[in-house]
Amino acid sequence: MHRDIALLIIALAMAITAAVFDVQQHRIPNWLTYPGIVLGFVLQGLLFRWEGLGIWKGLGSAGEGCLLAGGIMFLFYAVRAMGAGDVKLMAAIGSLVGPEQAIVVLLATAICGGVMAIVISVYRGRMGETLRNLGSVLWFHARTGLQTHPELNLDNPTALRMPYGLAIAAGTLYALLLILWR
């Protein structure tokens, strides 16, 4: 339990830092994400070893969390629905928190991202257009599979964008609060 709390606090600090950069510069820097992935492996290995569970168990946990969180986010990157910085940030958080907490962070991030998208759409007066676009994207992917939508993707300059680093930070905060309240 203490290991999970400590690692979630570190992951939250990284996510908040990334969110600040995402809001200000519309990107999440590699100098934050790549060392974050390495830090996750190092800390997981050391903490599992310290608890007598073995360094390999810790490295395995880091690898599973990294692949799970980064892999799921990569699917969105593959269809140009998300930036690479978001994928690398989630991989780093996954390596820090392991697979069980990565699932909590992913689900909470998805919910926070959806709420943020609704708020931004309403604020900008584009809710109807956003709902039509959502239907178009869902229909397109149901017919074509994992392909980039020809119009609704990150390369479209008129697309409504949001700094997803904020949703990732909120999802990480939720996972930490969930453990603290148990």
C-alpha cells in the first residue's frame, strides 16, 4: 500500500508537470517522459526488492504497466486522435504505478477527458458539431477499423483541441485519492 501511494505521488508530480507544459506549449516534452519511464523501472525494481518480493517482480510490474498504459494510448495515436507526448506520458505513469493502478488511471483519465471535451465544446459553442463528429468517427472506425479518419484527426487545423495532459493529471490524482480513502 505504501509503495503504491509513493509511486502515485511521483506519477502525479510528473503528470502535473506535463499538464502545465501541455497547456502552455501544446506539447509534453521528451525530457520528462523518457526519464519518467526509466524512473518507473528503477523505482519499481528497488521497491519490490526492498519489500523482499524481488527486483524481477518489480521490473515486470513496471513493464506491464508501461505496455498496458502506453499501448492503449498508442491505439489513439495510431489513428491521429492523440499526440505522441500523451502516449509517452501514460507509458511513464504506467511504469511507475504498475498494471493495476494503470488501469485505474486510464479509466479515470478517459472519464476526465470526456468531461473536459464536453465543457470545451459547450464553452466554444460547438457541442452539436462535436456530437456529429463523434458519430462520424465511430461510424468510420466501425467500417474501416484502425485507420485515420480523413478529416477528423490531429492534422486538421480546424479541429477542436484540448491539452489531454490535464485529463491524465486528473486521472492520476483520482487514482491517488482512491487509495488514500481506502
